[in-house]
Amino acid sequence: MLRQLPVNVQRYLSLAACGVICLAGGNTYVYSAYGPQLADRLGLSASQAATLALAGAIGLAWSGPVTGVIIDNAPSHLPTIAAALLMFTGYGIVYRAYATGSCSFLLLIFAMWMSGAGGSFASGTGIKYAGLNFPYATGSATAVPMTAFGLSALLFSTIAALFFAGDTQQFLLLLCLLPSVCCLLCLPFLHYVPAPPPSLYELPVDTSGPGCDDIEYNGTQILRLPIFWYHYLIISLTLGCGQMFILSCGYCIRALMIEGNVPLDSVQRIQSLQVGIVSMMSATGRLTAGVVSDMCEYRFGVSRTWTIVVAGAVFMCANYAAIHIDSVSMIWVVSALTGLGYGIGFGSYPAVVSKTFGMTYFSQNWGILTTSPIFGSYIFNNFFGHVYDSMVDTDPSSDKYGYCVHGVLCYAAAFRLTFFSSLLGTGLALYVILRSAKL
């Protein structure tokens, strides 16, 4: 029945479904809204909590090459169903662990990995079919699911703050059910629709210049290209440091609240607010970056990579702010800048990938490239956990036992590291632009 609708109606319905499935799949980054409470319930240290956050990020990133091959070669309903099952099972285990107050740490790691892998299937499917059905405006089309992916944490953190304030167990049950249901509802709409000639509202494609010569590179061929490794390192250095704050901001908030004598009974509300700010600004960056990157190339004839330079500069500002802001009332500045930089970076790269390596094997190539933030994230998150744990009050007789009471000093060293990481990534992006201009 849907196939009998006009082609453009099918395309836009499919684009809407791409947005919904990515909205469901981006829930990995809502971890900060429940992570500290989960750690308290199960008696986990900050380092162990950071490991759980990292497990979800690894599931989202490192399953990308496998999910990409499946998405490129299988009917769209298979990866969509896989996304629903993985998120349902992963969050189901986490929900059960919180409800009972006990669980094997290794099983928790596996559960977080499954939830992340489900998000990888969901986001990969949404981005693939958005770009495939709108070949004349790839950046703008993929910006829709990328924006929805960025808004996911805002959606779930808002729900947590409005309906589940102080009730982490029921919030985890929601994470178990809602994303999976959304994926299944999108099933009828996710399919390839041959695109008509470009309309006045779509940007004309400039088929001249390097990287747009109809050469299609698959997942193994790109590994032999220097340009791939430049982009791989840029993403790791910039977006990896963004993931550190996104996954650890709950501990930053708690440290500032304790030093400022702010009652901890409001910590979950503030956590949800920061997650929402990160998500909203990430969505803004993703939507803007996709459109601007199209305009950079097709209207002004400059490299899309300039948007990556902007993302790196925003990350430097975010890390500088995190080092110097010592009041929980101003932590929103760090959240906003981090979300914006993260959104600009991730919003720009799908179009960069399709332009540089082609669209035929897009999901494979995008899946491989998105493994890169996990290297930076692994280093930065573990360093954050080490720094934070080293300053925790270890006196059992203290009323602050198990907490860090030194405010911004609890984590400032970690953000000094990520400042220089984002600086290096920005410099490398500038080098890629200069290198491409000489070719």
C-alpha cells in the first residue's frame, strides 16, 4: 500500500522514519542521567561506572563495521529488528540489575554493549536510507537522522526529569521498552525509493573535483587510503574528548554540588538538565552542519572539512570552560559547548564520507570510521575515572565518604588532556584542507 503513494511522499515518509529510528537509537548518551544512581545502587566506583559508559560507547562504535556490512547487504527490516532486540535485551538486563541491587559486573558490561550495538543498527539504518533516497542533497538529508540521534538524549532525559524524577528503576524500564517499540513501528517505511531529478529545493550536485569521480571504495579499500586515516585520527581526537564529558558529566556535577554545599537531592534533576542541554545543542549542531557542509561545497566551492575545524575550535572552548568553571550553576556552558561541537562534528561527517568514498558501501565505511572516537574515549574516560577516584574521600567516619569534595579539582586534569587533544585534532583538520587544495 505504501509503495502506491507518490514517490516524493514515500521519500519523505522514509526520511521521517529515519529520524524516528535514530531518535530511538541515540539513547546511549543518556547514561549520565542514570549512571551515578546505578553505580550507587550496585556499589560501583567511578572507574567502574566509567567502564560501563565506555561499554555502551564501544557497542555503538565498534559494532559499526559489522552492522554496516549487514545494512548494506540485507533488507532494511533485518537491521531494524536487530536494533529493537539488542536494545530491549541490553536495557532489560540493566533494569533487572537495578531492581535486584546485584549483578555480575561482566554481565552489566555486556548489557551496555548490547544497548550500544542496537543503537548502531538503528542509526546506521536511518543514515543509510536518508542518504540513499536523497542523493542530490546528501548532507541535508542525513542531517535529519543525525539530528534526531542527537535529540535522543534530550527526549529521554526530559522524560526522566518530568515523569521519573528520583525513580531510576522505572526510567530504566522505559529505556528497555520505548526505543524497541519505535524501531518496530518504523519497519514499513524504511526502504529504498528511487529519487526523481533534483528539485529547486535541492542543491545541485557539483560532480567536479577530487573525491567525486564515481569511484566507490568499500570497507577494506579505504584502509589503504591516507585520507581515511587522517579523518579517523581527527574524529578520535575531537569527538572522543566530547564523549568523555557526555559520559562523565554526572560526576562533574556531583563534585561541584558537594563543594558548593548544594543539597544532593537535586542531583538527578541537574543531571537530566545537562543531558538535555548537550542533546539539544548536539541536535542544533548536527542539523546546521549538514546544511552548511552542502553549501560549503556546492555553493561556495570550499571543503566540507572546514566544518570539522569549527567543531574542533568549539571543543577547545568547552574544555577550557570545564577547567575554569567552579560553580554547578554555570556547568551548562560546558554542556552547551560540548553538545554543539559534538553535533557539528558528527553532523558533517556522513556527507564527507559519501563524498570521499562513495555511497554504495556507505554503511560499511561510516561504520568503520565511527569506531575511531572509542580510542580517544577509552583513554579520556579511564583517565577521568583515575583522576576522580584518586581524590575521593576514603575516611569511613566522614559524612563525605566515597565522594570527591574538591570541586573542579576532582577532574580538571582530565580536561587539560582533552583540551590539547582537541587542539591537535583541529590542526590535523586544517592540514587535510591544505593537502586537498594542493591535489
